[in-house]
Amino acid sequence: MSSVSGSGCEIIIPLTERKPLKDIERSIIKSYRKKIWTKFTRAINDYELIKEGDRIAVAISGGKDSLLMAKLFQELQRHGKFKFELEFISMDPGFHETNRELLLSNCEYLNIPVKLFESGIFEVVDRIAKDYPCYMCARMRRGFLYSKAKELGCNKLSLGHHNNDVIETTLLNILYAGNFKTMRPKLKSTNFEGLELIRPLYYINEDDIKRFINNAGIAPMNCGCIVAAQKTSSKRREVKELIKELKKNFSDVEKSIFQSAHNVNMDSIVGWEKKGKKYSFLDFYDEE
């Protein structure tokens, strides 16, 4: 074992425990076929995330989700029914050097030909958004990734948000923002013409991603942020704990929250917003 420190936490890097690459790749199709591979391909088919001739920028953060996503795309490219191209991109917003080395080491071991570029976001965010940096950081990261994808001639940018991210975001918006809004499996960029964001891990459970990564012996980067270590909101953690409590009495609560965004009854909605314009049920009440 080797340990490095970064972002206020110790990261353990296994030097001999990592499984051979061929075994890791084989396990995606074999051992994790039902929990990961099938859900990945089902999301792609259900939401039409990939089409023949696509050039996809796969965003690698260094965390468990994006590393798995990269390997899934490589397997799909080998075994899929249609042809598409891949670019693996990773943005260094100002990582501690040990985190940067960990990201590159994992990508090299997993045979992910990542293109790493610098943005200096951490420095900017720390200067202009000291108290609540996460929202600003996320927006800036997205913009840099879109820009790099466009530069590389890609028409799609793939992010590693998984099923639990979707569920938690839905509940966060209901409880703390007072609206019903979720993560969509794909959306068109409003600032970068011709670019589309896709989320192919949309059906995959976070616990299954953890099992895959742990079984592979890979130590992903947990958190590379050097700005918000002591400032991040605890709201998402609170929602995680709330869902855990609800599951004690209702095991399918996560499935229900996820499905709620797929089964909206517009006849029972009081108000909604579409393309920036707000509507009320009263606007259409007399037509009923």
C-alpha cells in the first residue's frame, strides 16, 4: 500500500491489489452484467443517448463513476452494434499534485487515453465565491468541459451521474428549492450549439459502482477540491440519510422517487415552467 494526502484526506493507493486489466474488463460483461452492463445499455437504448457516427467526449473526474463510465464506453465500442468515436477528457481545476498523479495513474492502468487540460477554476472560485463555492464551480466546470468537447469536434459530452444522483437531486429540489425538477438523461446545450449532454449511468446504482471499483482494486479520487473542504453544503448528505431512513419502512422508496419524474400527471399540476415561461392551471381551466 502507498498513501498520499490531498484535500484534507488520506487516499490509499493499492500497488499490488489491483486486478489485471483483462479481468476488470471481463467482469463488466460477466460478473456485473445485470447490475451495471445491462443498465448502461438499457439507458442508451431507452433514451437514445448514442447514434451512429457520434463523437463523444467522456468526462473523467478521477472518481469511481467516471472511471467506470470510461470502461463501459470502451466495451460498448468493442461489442456495440453501431460505430462511434470517443475522446476521454479530464479537467484539472487546480488539483493537489497527488490527486493529479492518482487520476493519471488510474487512467494509465485502465488503458483510458485521457486528455488532461488545466482550467484554474479553484483559484477563481475561491476568489469570487468564497462562502458557497460549489454551485459556481459546477457551472464553470461544465462550461470548460463543453468548450473542450467542442474543440475536439465532439457532438456529445458524457457525464457520470448515476441513479442515486438523479433521485437525490429530485428530492433536494422538492425539499429545499420548492420545485419539482430532476436530472434528465440528456439535454441540449444552450450555450454550445450542436452539443448534447448525456448521462448513460442513469439507471446504475451507486452501491454497484462501489462494488465494481473495490473488486477491481482501484483507488479512485474521492474529492479533489482544495477550496470547499470545510464549506460544502450538507444538504445532499442530509437527503442521503433521509432516504436511508425511509428505506427502513419502504424498500422501494428510491424507485418511486425516480419514477415520479417519468409519471407526471399534468392534469394535477398547479403550475409549471416551459422554456423560461411560467404557466398556471388557471390559464387552461376554462378550456376543460
